[in-house]
Amino acid sequence: MTKSAPVEYVKVCNTFGPGFFYIPGTDTCIRVGGRARFEYQYSGPLKSANADKSSYRALGRLQVDARTNTEWGALRTFVRFEIASRTGGWPLRSGTAERTAQAFFATGVDTFGRAQKYVEVDKAFIQFAGLTAGRFGSFYDFYGHELELIGSTTSSDVQSTNGIAYTAKLGNGFSATVSVEDPTFRRQPIYASTNTGAIITGGKYYANVGASFDPVTGLPTSYASVDSAQRLNVPDFVGVLRQDGSWGSAQLSGALHQVSLGNFGAIGTAGAYATPVRPDAAWGYAVQAGVKFNLPFIAKGDQLWLQAAYGKGAMSYTGVSAMLGGDTFTGQNLGRFTVNTVDGYVNAFGDIKLSTSWTLTAAFLHYWTPTVRQAVFASYGQLEYGAGARSAVGPLYAGLGGSLIPANLAFTPQQTVNYNNSSALRDWSIFNVGTNLVWSPVKNLDIGAEVNFAQVNIANGRVTDQNKNVSYRINGVNYAKTTNTDYVWQGRIRIQRDF
């Protein structure tokens, strides 16, 4: 009689923590996990006719963590997929996700731009002997909206980027990391100065650059349009110094980000054409410092986060546009006016001028009971374009009566009014504050609600209020209602189960 093969039973693996078991016939331990989440959001006032005040999202997550002990330490492979169905307005439905090829949307009359399917390889990396390679969260980030239901504060939070990094353990909780990361997921656009300000056929933005100049005034007499979409030439370089201990964590981060543009396209009609100078690439940078304090003397699990960031030509690293979004768009709008969320602009002389931004973020978490916790968070950020950004010898602005600035830079009365009330390349600031309350009746189940308020302010001057379709005419010139501030509040609920 033939003896049957022995049955291989699943064996618990205690080496790497709870939830791991050995893959039968191997020395590799694996843990399978995931998440299911429902979210609803209501936003106001959002008076624009195109605004959706209600948003919904159902999200599923599946992840696998496989680890093997080797003579070099643990060899780890981690893969996570996220799949979601999202409807309504921002930010639960993300136009950024569509523009970065992470999502697709329905095309029906009542669903176009509102219903979206989202499929994302959120993580896929290998870790071995200090090396991390694949798709991972940016090593630059620290707080990263840790205590918020939906990212609202001005904080850098690139959850997924492609790259390779090396981390050295220095002892006493200190570590140092150098990382080479894909700049695609950090990219903000360069201001598009076409007369329409819209996307040109083929998905390109154009910035106008002087091609010939008046020998007396030095002003442009003709121009050419350069494709201002950033090119994928070199990676971003990130360096991090970090300490972790029982008291909490502290991190100092730095990053270099190149801004590199494309070739020339359309030729201007003002005067004779001469070959302009192609804009050189410019290097942006960012620095960030953050600290997290564990506060068990108040209540077990209590935390305080403090973070500050500064960037030039690298606004996604400061997170100043986090509440607004804006990846691959030149501007974002809460309803009353548009602010430019761009890394910079190209002036009439072919120079890339980079924007500067800085942010401050604070968040506090308190456990009222072991199952009820509350977070309070706030942030402030500013973005500046520098002197001369709005000067007549700079970009050729949109909204000037449907025509380009003439070669002699002499505005008509209507163009002067439109120019003075334009929000193009104006400095601005944003303030956020919010709180949430989460109940966890059983382990890994969260039922929570959150309220958030954000206000955007134009730093100097006033701009056309797009929500007030009221204008009056004086001496043949149209004047519109103006404002210098806009705001939004949002209420959210979330039910989430992790396993």
C-alpha cells in the first residue's frame, strides 16, 4: 500500500510580530491584510453652479507583507493595492488622480467629472540590508496628515512615489537616509501665460517668451511660445536625518527638485520673429523640520506633532497647496477666485523664476477613553512669486479682453481693469483648522466625524469675485465686484475596518 504524503499545516511565525505565518514549504513568513472604508463629505458654501456639495467614497485595500530572515537581516517584500469608487466633488473625487493616470471617470451627462474609479499600486517595494527599492511613501515626509481623516492641513504627503533609498542605522535611535525619487509625483506646473490660459491641443501649456526686443526700451517686440510642461530629466534627491525613541520622533529633511521645460511651439505675430533663448533648467529645493512628542502622562496614546517647511520651486514639498490640490494644473479655485498653485513662471527674457512657499503645521491627539479619541489640527502657509512676477514685461496674462498684450505693452482701458483685477501670479496665503472625533468600539474598527475650515487670502490687492455675476459699465469699461478672501468648510464621516 502506498503511503500518503504528509499534510503541511499552516505554521504561525512569531519572528516578525502578530499575524504572520510561514508559507508552506518555505522559510518565508507572510501576513495578509487590508481595509474597507466608507466616507461622506459635505462642503459649503461653494456657491458656484459647478460645485458638488456632497461627495462619497468607498475604498478597498489589499496588502501582502512577506519577510525572510537572512544573514544580512530581514528580506522584506511589501505590496499594497487600493481600489475605490468615488463620486461628487473635491477632494473625495480627485482630478489629480485622473491627470496622474491613477483613475478614470464616467462620461454620462449627469456623471461626467463626478463618478470616478480609482485603481492604485499604492506600495510595491523590497527592503534588504538598509536598501528600499520600488514604490513607497516619500522619505521626505514626516507628519503627512497623520491625525486627519482627509488631508486638510498644509503638509507634504506623497504616499506613493517610485525610487530607491538607503537607510543607515547610527545608534541611539538615529538614522540617516538618502533617497532618489521619481519627480512626477512631486510636480507642480509652471504658469501658462497664453492669452486663454487653457490647455492647448495635445495637453500642453505654453508660456510666452520674447523672441526679439526693442534696442531702446529693451521690451519684447515679438515672442515665441515655449511648452511649459515639466520634463522628466533627473530624479529628485532627498536626504533625511531622523531620531526615534520612547519620547517620540524628530526629523530633518531636505530635497532638490529640477524644473525643466520643453521646446518652442507657436510663433507670436507681433513683429519679426527671431530665435529666442530656450529657458535653462532651474533647481528648486525644500527643507523641513518636524517633531512628534508622545504624551502618555496626559493619556495613553496622546501625541503632539509640530512641523515647519520652506521651499523654492518645490511647493509640493511644503504642502502649501494640500487643501487645494493642484498637481498638473496651473490654478485652483474654492469658488470666488483662482490662485496659482505653480512652481514658478517663465518671464519675457526666458528666465525661469521659481515661487517660494513656507508652511507651519500643528496637530494634537487625545484619548478621552481607551476607545474614544479626538484630534485637533491647524496650519498656515504662504506662497510668493517675488517682485516683478506681474510686471508687464513678464508673462502675457490671460483675461485681457481676449487678446494678447500688444507689442508696445500699452493696455486698453478694459485690459487695464482686467489686469488689475486678475489673480494671475498673485501672492496668497491659506489657513486651515479642524477637529475630528473617532470611536473604536472594537479593535481595528473606526467610526469618526471631522469638521474642517480653510480660508485663502490674496496677499495684496483685490481680484474679480467669480461668484458675483454683477458688473457695471463706466465710460465704456466693464467693472466687476472684487474680493480678497475665500473660504470653505467641510463636514466628513468615516467608517473603517482594518484587518
